[in-house]
Amino acid sequence: MAAAQGRFSDGADGSDGADGDPVPPAFQRAVDALQSARLRPEVEIDPTKPPKRLAPHAYALEAAVVQDDLDLADGRLVLLHDPAGHEAWQGTFRLVTLVRAELEPEMAADPLLPEVCWSWLTGALEARGLSYGEASGTVTRAGSHYFGGLSERRPATQIEIRASWTPREGMGGVPDAASHLASWCDLLCQIGGLPPAGPMDTGVVSLPQRRGPQTL
């Protein structure tokens, strides 16, 4: 399993921040946990530029589920931290994600697909016993039909989950960031059509395997 990687926002790499403030120890510990997390071998993690305006401190990862040289799903996970707390978050940390994959036609036609995909997100967190709050997001199903020079391509449907939640803070005000990353990777693999790994097998059916998007 590969260790996670990522990139700090400006001033969040252990040096003083943009306003001269050092990185909060709680945020540093959470990032250290993300960087040391061991993930499923199908998940490839790369650094990505984090947002600058959502919170004073941010750390971002992007990932793809790859099997047999096929990209089955991809996504982005951002850890936000505001030491002063955020009323909407009901905490000082927030996780924000985008996950997407291409669907097989029979799955795309399921009217309950958005509800099922949202339940995969909450189920992935609960399966690892994680406590969280203020979860919110959207599930979008988008179809593409091709014409003219592209008419030989079959219609394609993509599912996209955009979500955020507040990880409950433990000792020292630090959330279990590594476990939240692992649960997010469980979601990414599930939407990519892979079966649950080992003890995470809860009997939930994944999407059939298919070739998914190649870039974020």
C-alpha cells in the first residue's frame, strides 16, 4: 500500500504563515497523519495545489483508482483548518471532497443512484467507526451524447459526489485524519467498481468496473 502525499497551502509547510503565524500544532499533526497513511494498492495519490481562501490552513490530495492500467475513478480531498473555529463547520477542521466515475448504462438509469452514492459516503465513514458532523453535499449524474466526428462513441454517464463533513476532534484537538483518508479511499474504490478490501466487506454492492475519467 502506498503512503499518501500532498501539499500545504502557502505558509502551511511548517514555516510561518502569510501573516507571520506559525502552523498550528493540531493541523501539523493531522497532516502528518495523512502523509503516513497506508492505502489500498489500487489508489494512486498525488499532491495538488490546495485552496487559499476557504480556511487559513489547507492541505490537498488527489487520487485515482487504477487497475490493469484503467482509471476507474478519481477524486480530490482537502483538509481545512481554522484555529478560531467555524460556525458552519461546528469545529476547527473540515474535509472537502470531489469524487467521480463513469457509469455503466444500466447503473446510470437507476433512479435511486444519487441516494445510493450518498449512502456510500456516510457508510464508508461509519464502517470505520468514525465520528463526524455537519455532512452536506451533492450527487450529480450527467450524461453525454456524441455527434458528428464523435458519433461512434457510445453515450456516457458520469456520477460526481461533492461533499464536506466535520471530523470529530480527539486528543489535543486533532481528528483521526488517517482513518478519514482511508474511508475516503474506500468510497473512491467503491464508486470505481472495486469490491471492499478484507474486513471492510460489509455486503454493499459496488458499481460494475468500467473505465473512468483520467484527469481531475
